[in-house]
Amino acid sequence: MNESLLQFGLTAFIMLIVVINPLAVAPVFIAVTNGMDLIERRSVLNRAVVASFGVALFFLIVGRLFLSFMGVTVHAFAISGGILLFTLAFPMLVGQRSVLRATDRVEPRVTQEDVAIFPLTIPQLAGPGTIATILVLATQAEGDWSRLGILIGILIGIYLMAWPTLYAADRIVARLGESKMHVITRMLGLVLAALAVQYVLNGIAGFYSSLVAP
């Protein structure tokens, strides 16, 4: 693997793990599966992880084609995607929950299918922030199948990591405590904010270069 692919893969992994952030989903998983037995919780988790990966894969494959059809340039989407990612990162920095992942209220017990899709898949594990990140990275890949393959592998890895994280959500939240969860969230928010600003700058620089190029 050459250096550019390695850098792309590392950047993509950091962005996606920060945006998907299974640790932040753990309290929601605990709330929506409250009162379910172990078999029901496992069924909900299986459905949520599979559905989330399906949504992510769909936008990875189809998203760039849709943007091209709509006439959206790489530079335009880098700027808009960076701004959207920053709106996700800023609440993390100040210890608030992003409106892109928030739900008005969580029902303590509804059907397994309901909680697996909403709120666990959307807007938690595959919400607007995740979709925007995938579209930004897919646009950056520019149809390079080696880069798209890396993105697919990263998504598989992250959702495989999400499964045991959410399965052990009760123990993880109890062990870390609320204060440590806030510290981790703010650190991840800082990383995501920096990456979001960089994407905006790259989009502006690329657009300017396209204007002055002969």
C-alpha cells in the first residue's frame, strides 16, 4: 500500500469512527432496550448493525453517482460536507448532543424492528453526519476502486467494533461514568472539527485553482 492510500485510509478511519462513535450510542441503546431480555437485545443489535452498514454501503456506492448526476462538483461538496461535519463536531466540543443525532424523546419499549431502525440506525449509527462523511470520502476517492475498497473495509471494521461495544453497553457506561464519557466525546469532537475545517479549506483551494487554471 502506497503512502497516499495509507493516508487516505487513516483519515477515513478517524473521520468515520468519530462520526459513528459507538460509545456515544451506548446510552441510547441501553434506553431503547430497557426491559428486553438478552435474546431480544441481541436481535435488536444485529438488526441495527446490519441495517446501518447497508445504509452506509448504499450511499458509498450510489452517492457519488447521484452527486455527479445533480452536477455537484467535488469542491462544492467538500465545502458543504465540511460545514455539516463541523455542525456535528461543535456540540461535541461543548458537551451537548448534536441535532443531527438527537431524538426528541426515546420510548422505553417499542417493537424490535422500530428501535433497530429508529433511533439506533437513523439517526445514531448511520445518521446524516455519517452519510455526509461517506459522501465526502467517496467524492475524494474519485472512483478509485482501491480507495473505495478501503472505505468498505473500514465500514465493516467499525460496525464490527460497534457490535461488542453496544452489547456491553451497560458495563462500559458504568465503568467509564458520565464525566469520562464527556471527556472522550470532547476529544473526538476536536479531531472531527479540525478535519471538517481542513475539508472546507481544501474545497476552497480546489475551487480557486479551477478558476485560475488555464
